Amino acid sequence: DTTEDRTPEFYDGLKKFVSSNPAADCRKGLEYLHRRKYYEAHICFLKAARAGYAEGQYRLGSLYLYGRGVNADYNLAEVWFREAAANGFVPHAIDVIKILERYRNRGGKNNE
């Protein structure tokens, strides 16, 4: 994972990371997540997220929030949470965005 990995648009050149069955990829990602195979979960959620699947976008944001399988990045987490909210995964994504904003206002780390 690199610092260029900033926005959903960054992934446009990574066509292999787009799912033809995002719900299945998201379920598979959850299985990996529960087994603590975070890198594999990241790939599954990335595929689902790139396909516009709101839960995949939310789960991908969560990986960035907690630094699971990727470097923790609150800004990128927020980007994916906002994508999830825009695509219908509203209650959970909005709650996390509010938490991130409060954390930043208190001077939390990783808020550049």
C-alpha cells in the first residue's frame, strides 16, 4: 500500500480489482477478516468497493481506520466512508465520519 492510494479514482487503473460479484467478494472479505487475514480481506473489500458496493466501501474504510492489512490512514478511511454513505450505507458510515471529525478536533494522530 502506498501514499498515492488516496481516492477511489486512484483505483481506476487497477481493473483487476473490480468485482463482477461484489456481494460475494464482501462476504469472502468478512471471512478473511474474521480469520485475521487482513491483506486478503483488503483485496476482497477493494474489489467490492471499486464495483460501487456500499458495504465493501464501508469495510474498506474500516481497514484504513484501524490499520488492518494496510497502513492506518484516517483521511483515506473517511473517503471510503463517504463513498459508502453516498451509495446507501448511510447510518454506519455517517457515525464513523462524525467520530473521525471529533477525533481530529481533539488533535488525534494521523489526521494530516
